[in-house]
Amino acid sequence: MDTEHTEEPEEFLLPRSRAANERLHALIPGGAHTYAKGDDQYPEDLAPVISHGRGAHVWDIDGNRYIEYGSGLRSVSLGHAHPRVIEAVRRELDRGSNFVRPSIVEVEAAERFLATVPTAEMVKFAKNGSDVTTAAVRLARAVTGRPRVAICGDHPFFSTDDWFIGTTPMSAGIPAATTELTVAFPYGDLAATEELLTRYQNDIACLILEPAGHTEPPPGYLEGLRELADRHGCVLIFDEMITGLRWSEAGAQGLYGVVPDLSTFGKALGNGFAVSALAGRRELMERGGLRHSGDRVFLLSTTHGAETHSLAAAMAVQTTYAEEGITARLHALGERLAAGVRDVAAAMGVGDHIVVRGRASNLVFATLDENRQPSQPYRTLFLRQLLAGGVLAPSFVVSSALSDADIDRTVEVVAQACAVYRKALDAADPTPWLGGRPVKPVFRRLA
């Protein structure tokens, strides 16, 4: 790519993707089934529509190949069409996928999961993360008899259900009375959390948070939350959608040694196949079962939660992680990428403006303007340059299918993008390099 020009080469156009995006918007609200995949998250007219993927690469319907990051919103951690996973799925496809009674695959998948996450005593599977986080909240409310939910306000997403979405700018359609039952606490601040629990004494059913995010937990923080939850009689829930498998095979709870009452898993668990899990202490989980004398809890009851091929995928994923050291590989790849990006950004004089953050297995990047403030226009510029160089990267979250050559090529493309970024900073105006409207945040009140 010629970085002397303010625009990409003329041949980098996506006419078929552009036409397909129009078809998508005509039939599907938002043009995608996940808001984070919307074309508003990409530069104008440069939102590729995918034809297929293999390993760490995807091809769009215009015939362009990309090195892909953040695969499937972090769900495809082994790479697309991973042989071991596909083989396990194929073995089940001609045996039937759903029955009127549990299949033997269900108990085998539960045994495999609980062997992988030994801090949990029971597990129930579903299809997506919102199912299981909401089930965890419902269970916490049932066992404590308390109405309020305390969420970590520093974490961006927990569920599509009302108890969480009502707290975001996209709260239309959710009664205020529901939203008022959700309160927030800051990550890493035990004193503020204790103050919240004291203010709503005997009213908060649970604390729910991602145990780690773009920064490591402060020393003693998770242990302190465990103690606060015990002392105030509420349920501690870890949302391990992202940290599950990426932090360790047993999730963040396995890495940091702090055991929650309940935890939720998804994303990497199925390598793109739809499976999620609610796991936790037997005493709590049994309230959603049949072998107790108390009021029944409608915990999880999903028609497709036990599809045999998805559970087979989950078992294959866990086996692959254990036998091939996948978590360590994710960290090694992420460290190589982060070091490379930081080096070229510094060399181009934009090291304070393109900032890589997060655990090596879960990297994101910030795009900062000339005043070092987060900037959607500068993000747009950066994404345009990456796309033109054959890198599809809404984040820098790696999959284990990436090769060292993929990482090195990504760093080369980032260096080219940094050269353009430097020009925009010098001009104090990225507009000539945007090619249209800036990308937009997912959570906003108006479309």
C-alpha cells in the first residue's frame, strides 16, 4: 500500500459486500444478528460480508482474503473449521441431534466440563451467554430471596435480558422498575462495593462481574469480593464468557484460585458452535433440579440446549486445549503481536495514540486523537488501513490458528497504517482518510 496517498488503492472496493449489506438491512434489523457485527462498526462501504473461513483466514464475497482477529466475537479460538472439532461434530450429525429424552452425550459433556473446571460441582448447558447469565441471576434471587442485582459497571456486557440492557443507552422497551433493581459497583474497589452492599443491606442477591478484563485483578481483589459476598449473604457470580479457556482451561477461577458460587461460560467453549454453560456449587444448582424439597426454580429449559453436535464440539474443544496447550499458545501469539504493534507504533511516532491493552490472549487496541482521547474517527482511519492491507481486526484477539508469519504480516500492515495515522495527527484532522462517516459505538441511544 502506498502510504503517500490519503486513500486506499482504487482496486480495494467491496461492491458485492456493499450490495449484500443492503440486502441484509432490508431483511434483518441492524443488518446482522449481533450488534457488534454491524456495518456501523466498520468504515463506510468497507464492511466485508464473509464467504468462508479456514484457520485464521476468512474470505469475503468479493474474493479478498484477510487475516482475522476477534474471530466470531472471540468464540472461534481454535480457528475456523478446526479438524478435531469438525470431526467430533460430524460423528454426531447422522445419529440425530435432539431427542425427547436426554442423550448419553449430555452426561459425557457434563463430565468433561466438570473435569476441566473442577471448581464447579454441577453444570447445565444452553445456547448463548445471555441464557446462562440470566439463569444465574434468577437462581441468586431465588436462593437469597432478594431482588437487587449488583453488576460490575466497568464491564461492557452481561446479557441481552432486561436486568442488564436496561442499564445501557439502548434501554428502550424496558420498564424503569426493572432497571431500578440493577445497581453497579466499580472493578477493583472493595471499599465502594462494601458501601453498596451496606447501603442495600439484605437487598442485593448477587455480585456479577468478569473476574478479569483488560487489566489484571488487583492483589487480593477477587479474594476480597469472595469475603464480602460471604459476609453480606449474596451470591458471587463470575461471567467467564471471555476468560473461560482463554485465561486457563479452568477459566479465571482456575488461574486466580478464587471460587465463585456460580459461573457462566460460552464463546470459546464451542469454537463457533452454539453452546454455553452455567456451572456452580451443587447446593445452589440443585435448586433448579428435582431432588430438593424447596420451591422449584425455573433455571434453564431450552429446546436446543442439548444438541448433540454442539456438546460434542465443546468436548473436542476442551480436549484440544488440554492436549495441545492452546491457552499457552494464545498467550505466546498475543505477546508476539503486542510487542510488534508497540514497536512499529513507537517507530512511527504514534506509540501514545495506538495503544494495545489487555491480557495477551485477549488483546484490544485504543485509537487516541492528538489530545490522547479515544477517537472514533481515528479508529475509522486505522480500520480502513488494516482492511486495505488484508487484516480484519475489530480487536487484536488471537486464535491459535495464527502462524508467526500471520503475526509478522499483521505487524507490517499496522506499520503502514501507523504512517497514515501520523499524517493525520500532524494535520490534527483524520477526515481526509475516513472515506465517509466514522464508525460508531455499539451502545448508543440513537441509530
